[in-house]
Amino acid sequence: MEKKKVPQKSTTPKSFTKITPPASKNTSPSPPKKKPPTSKTTTTKKPTPALRKIPKISLGSNKKSSKTENEKIRFPAEELHKEELKALIQNDTYPKPPNWQLSPKMVELFITGSNEEFPLKVNGTQKKIKISTKFYGQRDLIQKSIVTLASERALMLIGEPGTAKSWLSEHLSAAISGTSTYLIQGTAGTTEDQIRYSWNYALLVSEGPSPESLVPSPTINAMREGRILRFEELTRCPQEIQDSMISILSEKVIPIAELGSEYLIFGIPGFNVVASANDRDRGVNEMSAALKRRFNFIYIPVIQDKSLERKIVLQRTNDLLTKIGFKIQIPEDTLDLLITVFQELRTGRSTSGGRFTPISTVMSTSEEISLLFDSAIYAKFFGKSEVQPKHVAMNLISAIVKDDKENLPKLREYFNMVARVRANKSDTWKEFANAFKKHATY
Amino acid sequence: MSDTYLSAANLKKILFEIGTSLGVDNSDIDAKVDKVKKSEIIYLPIRHHSPGSTILVKKWIEKYEPKLILVEGPALADNLIKYMVERDTIPPIAILSLFADTNNTFGLNGILSPDKLVPAKFEAYYPFVSYSPELVALSEAIKKKIPIHFIDLPLTGLISCSSANLKDPSKKVDLFNIEGESIYNLSKFYKKFAQVFDFEDFNESWETLFEIGANKSDIDELRESMLLFCAFIRQTTDMKILKANSTLTRESYMKHNIETYKKKYKVKDKDILVITGGIHSIALPDTLPQSYPFPTKQLINSLVPYSYYRISQKSGYMSGNQAPQFYNSIWKKFTSQVEHPYSAVALEFITDIFKDARVKGNVVSISDSINSYQGAKMLAMLRRREEPDLKDVIDSIYMVLVKGNPEIEGKYLDSLIQEKSIGYKVGKVTKNIGRLPLQKDFYLQLEAHGIDPEEKVQQKIINLREEAESKLSQLFWKIKFLGIDYAHRLLGPDILKGDTGIFTEKWSLKWNPRIDAKLVELSTYGATLEEASKNMLVEETKKNVKNFGIITNLLFQSLSMGYTDHFKDLHKECLNSLEVDNQFLSLTEGFFNLIMIFQFMAMMGCSKDDMDLMEQLIQRSYYTCCFSIPNFANPPSGDEVKYIDAMKMLANTLISIQNIEIDLNVYIESINTCVENTSNEFIKGGTVGILYLLNYMKVKEIETLIYEYLNSIDSIKVKIGDLIRGLIYVCQAKLIFNQDIIRVLAKVVETIEWEVFSAILPPLRKAFSELHPTEYDIFVEKLAEHYGLIKRKHAELMDIVEEDVKNFFKIVDEKVKKIFEEWFGEV
């Protein structure tokens, strides 16, 4: 279908509230000063700071990237899909919230993919770009996430481990802000400094507190530039640390008390937060009600549709194998076996209606990909470059028993009730059952 | 900005693009739409229960002032039109068409009914809400004195053209999905359209295109867009489907009626307005008229109150409206000419839900409401809608309020949203319409017993030993049996559970408007409560002949309704059922029911002949039950517990039975055969346990059996867990406190290998977890005694306590006997 061109009437539609910081001109660190700042620093007339330079996307250039560049283990989404993003920017005629590089409609398209080809002009030449699917699953979830990020509230992605929450957060940030690298990784050791700001102690000792000795956090950078801040595994942080986000989310401001009561860093429009948390960890450091209220929660479910799960597992595993230059065959029967085993262990119910004790380990799609990848590596080095049911069985045991030994008897129960019965009718299941029996010894 | 949204206005280009991608001939579609537009007769496309269509109909009638209006609706129901628009008729209402084929005209008796003698019954509802375009057309026509008629096939016509398919049980004929919306989903064009715009269902598509903004649309433009959309769907739907679901037959009959009324009223084509579903409007100009023969005599058309809940798809009415209450609010905004009706309703809906959530104790702030409303509007924008629809609103509510998995933490919202979107409104039908004979009988019978049927709530206490009052009880039983939601028994003897000691019944009576609808529905069974209940009894008996449990239950209900004259017929049906029912579970349930009914009959003072017949029936059912036991020695996996329960219940009944001669040896023989034949160790353990309880097996024999397993090969040894579980399940404390059994169990655990033990552990764990905690504790103590860990004091204490308890109950028995003698004389 031909793309419809929509005349753009206004860059700031009424539906998006423009945030005007009262002292936006003072949000940048001032040039070095010899004296500590006084309250007057808030009135200094400095030009609006240049936005942090996002790695420039070079398109159509013949210049080869440096070796180090090519050796990166992983590229951020904005670099990996730079052509897609550029094409969408060039063809975007829909209204955009302030400081968004793409309109919500185009952000959605970037995540969900499209068969439609978009023209991309680079250095006077034009080519067609197809938008790949980054996230499989319900489109509603993507829409709700985008809407949340365009609103006053922050976005909390929750779900079982391995449901692509971080993946989604990264791609949303890349599409909205052009960068996905303003990132705080939540851990038990995360401190308030890492969320708000810290100091260059050499400067601090020699010159006292000054804007120059202030080390901005990713939060401050995102606020100043009107971009998306990613906060991974928020609930792994202690609650008092989590709560330092409250004023940032409600007031969109960070006061730097050491520089005087009026030294404030304001967020500019476009700033928002995408946090993620595992459903299973929520009890570890429960979020306070006050912080919860600042977020809209979007629950990312485990994929239930077998054919969709199959598609994702195969595509992602092949992507990983291609990256390391391996070509390994994954037969359909073996893949089907893997998907069936995961779906059945997850629910405690076999496709033929039998019931058994469900496994306590997370049986996520990402765990499935990892298991298949490991099996493929094993097949490469110790097999015939073809993933076989026995490889799945071996890796399944270690994947499932790893954090809870109680899972082994449960796995045996599944094996006795389901796998052994199927082994009578199918060679694939027979090989799987034999390998399981051999390896499930501890 | 206008292109940002999908709407009737920009639809043409989009539809043609999709059409081209599917290889549809767009010029052909254009020609079809053009033909309808140029037709002198005005064909107005609608969707049922759609405020957008209704506004189109209303404006059209106002603008073009037709002289004859013809509406898609059951042709023989024209007599109801004046009642439908009366002031005291309040929607939702429905035309109910009923037909009982007493003459077997369609040859479907015995196919769609349980027996050739039982007439096949059919019913169809045609619901209307205040914003149904058909109802608004009726109302406008009556107001403006324009003749108006229904033109679709009536119920008997629909049966007639589907009877061949109905005779073939392999074909699932959805006779009454008369709106035929399910066919939209089968159109390859619609599938593609929904995929391109990611529409969840047909509701969402229609709402986005033709509901949102309908109040502001130009009516000619709106009509053209609807026609175009429907033309694409029609063109890409398999003709076989349209034939199979009677769409083509209905259209030719509608065309026939259009021609007939045109001649009758002698009006010009341009003055005729034909209001039908969009899928028909596009086809009618080219359709050839045809009349069809169908019976009209036994066809009943009546008007009944309906409810929003039934209209909603939650009640299974597939062509309904997902949220009648929500669209009623939209309709109200349309009629009050609010500029952005959907946004206004979204705001009201959100604030109502949030208010209710707050009342229910949830922390919900004004900021949440603002965020949700803003979210709904933005979601609408992303989904190409000018205003938020119900889906956007619901999504935004969950987005803001649910802080976790919506399936768990959002559960409380489900009922709130359902309440607000579906609503509980029940309609009312004017009294001027009159009552059908069954309705009249219902009210007359209650009045004859001095009961005002329409009084909201009342209670009646009935002394069953008073003849007049027992008649009232029988009337309530008839009402209950017919499924009329009026009389509910609060207290009384529960005969089938063996409770025959009370002679008083307490009934709660509560009238509601649905009762009339139910009575109209039941009219195919008969003109009086007695006739209807007897016919239903016959039908249910024929339907359930293979389930002896249900048949005996019907026998009980028949006696409760006072149909002692019917006893012999039902006795015969019970004998038939015994012949054909080969399920042990239903046979034992039936046997138990018969024992209870026998006592009930004695209490009612039934004739000796009937009592003798009953005794013979009990004996016969007893032998049938016993003979079927060995057949179920190996029941389906997962059903073992049910079978053992039934065998145990049978044993308990046999021990307590009095006044009926039965041979217990037959049962023992069957159980013994079952023990021998079964390969299911749980059943073996259970049946051995039954023999032990009936003193037909000794502890020593049980010991020997367990040792046999213990000394076998591993594959048999692993079954010992199920055997012990079966034994404990049946005998419980009566067996496991026995020191010999404890010794055997200890031996099992001591001698068995680890691998086998891990296999028998789950059934053993289950067996002991089913014990009462006290029993469990005593067992543990006894086990400790066995190993010499504690002295044998507890058992001695138990012996003393047991004796004391026996003496105490002897005294209580004597006292109770004395009291009973004072009350009832010698007992």
C-alpha cells in the first residue's frame, strides 16, 4: 500500500503539553569558575547548552569504520538501525511531541516493523528501506508504552525475566531520543549518586563545590537534553535509593544543594524515564506507593502463541550464530521439541492434557534462545553442526536445575509422564528421552 | 491533519488501495455502489445496535420524508410494531419468535428433539435497544404516520430454508445468527483491512469508520462510505457461505416484500426507504424477488423485555453489542448534539470507574483520571481515531491503574468496567400487548392460592401434611422445574440426600420482569403450567434416557410436582434407562435416588401397587449396578476416585437398607471379581478395603497381598504405593491403627530400594495427606510404638475412651427415644 503523506500543521500539537522550565537557561554547568557559586549563579545568562552530541550517523559514506568500531560486541539500537531511523525521520509527517525525533506513529512503526518501504535520501541518492520487526507480540503494549512516554508519567515495563523488557526499552529510547545509552543499571549496590549526581573529588577538594566539579549522572544528561533515561532493574535497588526518583519524576528537577538553594537542574520537554523490573523480583525491594504512582506499568507477558515463539527463538538464535560466523542447522523437529518442552514445563500441563508439577525456574523465551544457542555451539564443536534432541536435553537439565535443585524431581516427573510416552512414537522424543535419562544423574 | 484519522470521509482511497492489492476489480465495486446510489428505491445500509446508523436513519427520514418504510425484521411480527413504540415500552426489548413443530412439518422431530413424539422447538430473539436504527425508524414512522413493515423471513421461513442442513447432524447450522456479521470475518478483504490497521475485531473497525464522527458526517457521504465498505466485503465473501447461511434466500424474500408493499401502497420508488444491514443493501437492487412457503399457524411472535447483559456478547449472542450501556451514553450525546460525543463519554466513563475504584478502597487520584483521559485520547490518535473508543478508554484505565500483571492486579477493574460498559438495564413491555395463555395460567394459579405474583419479595411457609398447602408446594415445584426464576426453596426435606425428617418447606418468592419473557419462551411447551411441565418432563426423560441418575431425579421431581398419575410412565422410562445406561456412576446415583424416593413415597402415602413397582425397580437397579462393577475394574485414568466413591456409597446404602429384600452376596461377588480383574492398584486397594469394612476380608489377607507386591519384580513393586493409597482412602482409621498393618507398612519402607521408594512416594504422601490430622498424629504415635520409641499408652487410653463414648451414646439414644415418643407416639 502506498504511504499516505500527511501535511504537518504544527510541530507541537495541542495534545502534548510543552514543559517550560522556569530557569532552563541555567541548567548547564557553567564554565570553570574560581569561586564557589552563590545564589546569583541562577541568573547568569548563558546560552542554552548544546545538546550532547549523539554519535553522528554516517550514511552512504565510503569511509570505513575503524577496527575498534567494527569489533564492538554489541551495537546500540540507534546504530544498528540507523538507516531505518533516518528513513522514518525523513518520511515522518505526523505530529511529534517536543524534542522527539519521531512521531508516536513512527516510533510504533519502528518497533513493530512494516512491509512498506520508505525512501531514504543520502548524499543525493535515494534508496528504499524496509523497517524490520524489533518486538513481536501485542501491538497494544507498544502503543501504551509510547503514549505513556508522551505523557507526564514514566514508563515501567514489568514481566518475567527474559520477556524482552530491556530490548523494548532500548528500542523505544533509540526511536524517541535517538539514543538508548542514557542508562542506569539497578543493583543492590546502586547509590543515589549514580542516579542524581556525584563530584570530581580532586576539583571539589581544590576548589570547593562548583558546576565544574559536578559529575552529571545519565539522569541529568537526559533531563538537560530532553531525552529518555533508561533505568534497568529498578526494583533491585534498595527502596530508599529508588525513592530518589520521586522528585525527578514529579518535579522534573534536581536541586544541587551544595551549589546553593537556587541551583536547580530542570528537565526539558522530551525527558522521561523507562524503567524495567522483573515480576519475580518485585517482592525483594517493593516499590513505594509514591514511586508507583509516578509510573504507568506495562506488563510484558510470556509469549503463549507457539508459532510466534518458534519464530522468535529461531530468528534470534540465528542472529546470534551469524554474529559469531557460525552456520548450524536447527532441524524443525528439534525446534518443535524445544518449544513444546518449554511451553509444557511453564504451565505444568502437557498438550495432551496431563498435569505435572510446574518448574520454579523462569522458562522465558530468552532462556529458550540461550539454551538453543548453547546447544548449537555444542553441536558445532562436539557434534555434526546440527542441533540434535540430545543437545537440548543436556542443556535443559543445567538450565532448569541451576537455581533450585528441587526442579530435578519435577523434571523427572515430566520426563516420566510425558517425554517417555512420546518416545514410543517419535524418534526425536526418543533421542531426547535417552539423553535425559543419561544426564539427569545428580 | 484529517488524513491522520480513518473515517468515512477518507475511506474510499484506502479501500481501493487494499482492493487493488487483493486483485479486486475496483471498477466493479464502484459500479455496484453507483447502482444502489442511482436506484429510485432508497436502500439505507445500517448496522444493528449502532448509534451511528441510527443517526443516519433519523436524519434521512427527516430530510427525505419517505412515504413507505420497510425494515429488516421478521415479516409476521408487524402486529407488534405499535406496542414496540408505546410510551410505556422501555428498551431493551426483543421480538421473540417461537415455533413447536407438533405436526412434524419439517421432519425434524426425533432429530432436533429427543424423540419422534416430542416436537422440535425453535426460538429466535430479535433484540432492540433505544439506539437500534430499526426501532428509531419504527418510532419515527409511527410519529409521522408513514406506513412501516418488517420484510425479512420469519422464523418458520428460516427453518424451512435450512431444514435440509438441519437434518444432517454433521453440519453445524447457526440458524439464528440472522444478522450474519460473522461472515464479515470470512471476507478476505476484511481480513486484509483488519490486518493493515491492526483492528482487533469487527466492532473496532466499524466504530473507527462509521461511529466516531457520525454525528458530524454528511448523511449522503456516510451512506456511500458504508455501501462501499460493505460492497468490498460482499464481493470478497464466498458465495457458498452466503447461500449456506440463507442470506441469499432472505434477500430474495425481502425483495419480494418490497415489490408487494410497493403495489399495496401505490407509492413511487423514490418514496420507498428500505433499511437493512449494509451487506444486504448492496445486493438488493440486483436481487430477484421470490416468495417461499412456510407454516404460520403455530408460529408465536411476542414482545418480551430484554436486558443489556443478553445483548452484550458476554451472553453468547454473537451479533450483539459488546457494551450496550456505553453506546447508550454515546446515543444520548448524539441526541443532545454534543460536538465530541466519544470524548465526552470517555471522560464520564473514566471518572465513573475511578470513583468506583476509590469507593472500593483503591488509591486513585485526580491525576490518575487526568492521565487516563489524556492516555485514551493519545491512544485514539495512534490508532487513527479522531476520538477515543471503548477500547482506548479501557486500555488507558488499565495502563494507569494497574501496577502489575493485569490478569491478577487488574481483576477488580474487570467487574467495574463490565458494569459500566454493559450495564444491567432490563427493558419493559407495555401491558397493552396482552398475555399468552401460559402467562395467564401462571398469574391465575398464584392468585388462586392468595399470592400477589407481582409483589416484589415474599416468603411462604408450607406444612406438607396439610393437603391444600402441599398443592401450593407442588405449584412451586412446577415453577422451579420449568426454570422460571420466581420460587426458590429455602428450607425443606432434602429427599435425595436422605433427609426426610422435616415436614415444612419455606419458599422465597420474587417477581422480576424476566419472568414474563421466560413464560413466553415456555409457551411452546403448553398453555398451562401443568401441561408445560409434563411436556418438559417427557422431553427431558427422552433426552436423558442413557443416564439413570438423571431419570430417577426426574422421577423424584415428578412426584414433587404431584404427578402420581405419571408414576407408571416414568417407572417404565426408568426400566428403559436401566437397559441402555451402561455407566456405573450414573447407575449407582440412580440406585441411591430410588432408595430415597421409596422412603418419600411411603411418607406421601402412595398406593401399594406403586410401592411394589418401586421395590422391584430398586431390586433390578441393584443387580444392574452390581453386574456393572467388574466392567469398570479399570476406569479411565483420573476417574479412579469417583468409581471407588460410588462403590463405597453403594456399600453404605446396602448396610442401611430396610424393608427391601436384596442379596448382599451379589455385591460381594462383583467386588471380588473387580479385585481379580483390575490392573489399577488404587482400585484394587479400594475394593479390598471395602471387603475389609464389610468383614469379608481379614487383616491377614491384606498383609499377604502387600507382601506379594513387595516380593515381586520392580515394575510391580512400584505399584504398591497406589495399592496402599486405595486401602487407606477407603478404610482410613479403621485399618491403619491396626498394629499388623503398621508392621507391614514399616516393612515396606524398610526393605524397598531407593529407586522404587522414590516412585511410590507421591501416592503414599497423597494417602497420608488425606487423613484427618488427629488420625495422622495417632498413626505416627503408633508407628513410634512399633519401633519402641514410645510406650503403648495412647492405644490403651483410646480403648477406654471408646467404651465411655459407647455408654454415653446409649444414654443419649434412650433420651431421644423418649422425646420422640412424647411427640409422635410409639416410634
